[in-house]
Amino acid sequence: MIDLKLKDDQYEFKGVNHTREVIRAILVNEDNKILLEKIVDNDMFGPRDYYETPGGGAKENETHLETLKREIAEECGYLISDDIVLIGKVKDYYNLINRENHNYYYIARVIGKCEQHLEADELRRIAAFCWVDIDEAISLYENMQNVLVGKLVKQRELPILKYYLAVKKKVGN
């Protein structure tokens, strides 16, 4: 399992005033492809043009499985199985908003579809949902923006994707 601690070198550090627990998925479909969200926006973080794994913040007293099921259903419109597998933890920072993030990455399998419920900021920010094989996902991350928040996402998620590939090769899936 990966356990990383990363720094934000893109925005000035002005202290941390809150922590967010974020639960994310390497979401796998029946074709063994994974789902990535294409993020395009221009906001307080600057121009955004990168990929990100699906997931989101845990609510109070919510388990990681409950968070992942809720987030994947709301954000992506998919149901997942109960047998999620933790493959990594990443502690990182978003200095611009004074936040420390505790990211937990799970492998989760799609078992069905459901109604998607995107929030207004997600509708604006998520340009597309892309099912890709793991090699393509790694290539997309290696070639995506390497500045501002895109760099922070890349340094957080690329090692997770590479680790997933290594595990996948080891177990022969």
C-alpha cells in the first residue's frame, strides 16, 4: 500500500485551518477500464485542465464505504460493490484554501447504474467522464498540466495509478 505525504509548492503557505477526509476510487468496470473525470475550469486556483479520480469528502460519522458509495452514485451515476480494497493514503495540502487533505484511495468495482446528482460546481468543472485502460490513464496523467492545482492532483494521483498497475500485473487482472 502507498502512504505519501506531499507539500503544496504552487501556492503560498498561510497556515492550515481545516482538514478534509477525502475518499477516492480507482473505479473499475466490467472491461477492466477505470473512470477518470476530465476537469476544466478557471477559478481561484487558476486555469484547470487535468484528470482526477472520482470521490469526495466524508460526512461526519460516515464510513469510507458509505462515502465512496454515495460519492460514486452522486458524481458518476454508478453503484459499487461492498468489497472495496484500500491501496493508498495520501496526505497533501491546498495552501490557497488553508486545507490539509487526508486522501484514501480504494479499488472499487461497478455493479450497476443509478441516477447521477451533480452539484452546480461539479456541473461547471467536470467536462467529461472517461473510461480508459490503466496504461492510458497513466499516460494522461504524465502529460497533464504540471502547474497550479493540476500539479497537486498529478503528484497525488500518478503514484496511486502506477501502484494500481503494479498490483494488477501481480495478480494477473
